[in-house]
Amino acid sequence: MREVDVKRLSDLPNVVSDVFRLPANRDFDGAAQSTHKPRILLLYGSLRARSYSRFLSFEAQRLLEAFGAETRIFDPSGLPLPDDAPESHAKVQELRSLAAWSEGQVWCSPERHGAMTGIMKAQIDWIPLSVGAVRPTQGKTLALMQVSGGSQSFNAVNQMRILGRWMRMLTIPNQSSVAKAFQEFDEDGRMKPSPFYERVVDVMEELVKFTLLTRDVAPYLTDRYSERVEKKAELEKRVSLERAVGPR
């Protein structure tokens, strides 16, 4: 971190100066360079026997592995509704374990009634914002895809982008929306050649690039001034209490 210019901070009386940081290129230099494959979790939002969001997720998985990633796909069948089962439920624990394992994720939902499906939302809702001091999604990369039965729409990906931001994920700029999905997959569930397929390739390539770029510096990227202020206040409170009580 570069030293703070005291004169500049004099115009910012509400800033807590000793936790104010100036970002610098050299702040990225000390991060360890991971050598394992990028770890990507894929979630899809339909339980139909012929599920195009599942087909698209498996197509994305093939591409991700070709780009050098390690992947896992979560099967949402059997996952209870949020708050309708304890957190110890096997499917909930499986999902949370995979979320913690991942360095990046792909969310793929059908559009139903102009929105993502409840199945998709339930999976996201079961992933907590925090577990103790650990935030399972903060700093992880995220790619978004949707399938539609009719003309091309972006309602589901737009909603999921809002959720990704709420989960403090690094959502990549590119995204995929496959219109009239029933026309884009063959009888074996493989995606046919098309501009839609090319976009999926683009999105997976971009996800791997962003994951490689950010996974080792995610703690720095997600370090926040407001949280440093909060930690400073907690430390000062604890030190004051220890001084008042005295040594134990």
C-alpha cells in the first residue's frame, strides 16, 4: 500500500485515516501463484427430464475442462426449499461444500414467467453470505447463462447478476442467453453449432481467464474500507475493556 497523502485527507474529515488505503500495482505482487486447475461449480435451474439448462451446463462443463478447469455440477434434485429443512440436510451440505471448494461458478437458469426458476433461486438461497468468518462466495468469479422457450430474453441473467453482486462475487461482463432452446440441442442433448454456441464458448473462456486473474488476489480485491473501520472499532473496544478490567 502507498502511504496516504495527509494533505489530501485533510479535505476528508469523515475518513478514518489509519485504515484508509491507496491502491497500487505493487499490492498485487506478493500473492502466491496457484498451480492447480481453476475450480468451477456449475448450477442449473430445472428438474425436467429434458432440461435445456442442464444440457447447456454440461456443454459448458465440457468447454471449461477443455480450457483447463476442474469442474463439478450440482444436481438440485432432492434439495429442500430454503428454511424447510435444517442446514444439516445432506443436499444442503453437498451444495455448501461445493460452493466452498469452487473458485468460480456458472449459474444457468431457464426463464419462467419472466424470471429465473424457483429451483435456481433455492440453490442460491441455501448458500449463506457468511459461515463464521468465512464468506463462501466473496471474491469468486461468476458466469451467467439462461435458456428461453421463445424469443431471446435477458430477464433471468439480469436477475442473477443482481444476486451475484449481492453475494459479493466477481461477475464477468459476458453472458449467454439461448433463445428457442428446443431448437438448439440434438436428441442426445448436445448443442448444435450456432452463434449461440459460439457465445457459450466465449463466456467459458472469459470465466477461466478472470478466475486465473483474480483467484490469488481475491482477498485484496474484496478488502473494504468500511470493514477495516469496523475492525478498528472492535479492537479499540476490546483494548479499552482489557485496560479497565486489568490482567487476568
